Amino acid sequence: METVTRAEALRARIAAWRRAGARIGFVPTMGNLHAGHYSLIAIARARAERVVASVFVNPTQFGPREDFASYPRTLAEDQAGLAASGCDLLFAPEVEEMYPFGTSGGVRVEVPGLGDVLDGAARPGHFAGVATVVTKLLNLVQPELAVFGQKDYQQLLVIRRLVADLRLPVEIVGAPTVREANGLAMSSRNQYLSAEERERAGVIHRTLRAMREAVLAGRTVDTVEQEAMRALAAAGLVPDYAVVRRAADLTAPDPGVRTGLIALIAARLGRARLIDNLLIDDADQ
Ligand code: PAF
């Protein structure tokens, strides 16, 4: 597997594959890869002849008091893992390559509405940063399909919306969340947790399952959300939100509606802010 850092080199490799008739699958990441990321590579591998991944810790999606500087950077391990998982090409650019006009002076892509609620409200500017970098990456790679984890459900919806609105010719594939044995969704930020916190964080998935059962049993959304906030706090987490929303657009559901819903949680534990979700209709999750 080759690693390139410049846009020109990336385009040249992909153009050669495309001339040979290959479909390109793309997996954008911020590195520090784990089993969840490798499951995205496996999905791209099964659907395309060539797989491109990117590792880029995108400064514009971090707030001023967030963990951009300390975000784990493990390029050598990521390269080895990607090569072993069947990735063909890694794009690992510097900030200047992705933001030639600077991180505050360049073009920005905003997704109003979807990008402003929940994590968008808790982390102002976050989804504009994600939408901007993903638009740039999709424009550089021009893949037939790009794979994103459903763990970041709001991000997945934001990206689907930007692709639909900008008429980008790419299929966005959502991939199932990969979990630890206790239900904790895999995330690079889990390494901010101590062993004891990691075990305790299993309460997030248990609470999501309890929310799903309570909704399906006919409890009101308000009651379900309040009980979930209490369960998280009782386990020593500091919840940002525990909500039931329409899965299509994250708006509040109409009273009595029990289909097409999703439960979402964001909570702090120690140094980590953890997010997870569960589709309420999907009993297999
Ligand atoms: O999910 C991530 O790792 C990032 O938000 C993404 C999509 C690679 C954009 O920086």
C-alpha cells in the first residue's frame, strides 16, 4: 500500500485505476484506527476494486477548547493496519494541502438545520468543519462509494444531505457500529478512558437499549428521555443529551409515533465525550 501526501499524486494514482475500469471505494478517517475503521475498509473492499483511505486530523471540526492538539496521531500503526486490511492507497495530507487558503479564510460548506442540532448545538462549527473537509476529500478522490460509520449518525445524515444538495455523484454507505464486549461503541476517544471508565461506559449502550424498549412499550418520549438522563448520571456520566428523534432528520417525533425513530446519547466520562445511538425499529443492533 502506498501513502501519498499531495493532491496531485492522489489524483494521478486514482486516474490510472479509473482508466483501467476500476470502481473506487473511499474511507475517510482521522486516523488512530481500530476495528470499527477496519470494518469500513472491509465494506469498501467488498464493493469496489480499489480502496482509498485518508488519515487527516481535520482542525476545522474541533472547537477552541477541544482535543485537536492531543488527538491521537498514530500514522505508522495506521499504515500497517490499512495495508493488512486490503487498502490500496492512503492519502495523509498536511493541513496546508487541504486548506491552501488557511483554516479560517477558505470556502466553508454548511448544512443548516441538520448541522445545528444535538452535537451541532453542543459543538458549534463542528459540522461545518466536517462538511467542508468531506466535500474537499470527495472532490479529490471522486469515489463511486464512500463508507461512514453509523456510530456518528448525525455526521452520516449531514454527509448524505451535502451529497444530495451538491449533487455529488457518490453513494454514501452507512456501516454498522462495532462494539466492545460491554456494548461500548468503538471510538478513538475511548483511549482517553481508564480501564474502570471503559467498563462503566457500557451504560451508554444499555441505556439506548432501555430507551428503545420503553418507546416500543408505549412510554412517552419525555419520560424515556428523562429516565435515560437519570441512568447516565447515576453511573457517574455527565450527559449532554439523551433523546428520541426521527431517524430521517433528527426532528422531534409526533406524539404516539413509534416507527422511524432513533435514540441518541452524548455524555462525558472523564476526559472523553462519547456518542452513540440505536435505531428503534432495528432489533438486530
Ligand atoms: O468521522 C471522522 O473520522 C471524521 O469526522 C471525518 C468524516 C473523517 C471527517 O474529518
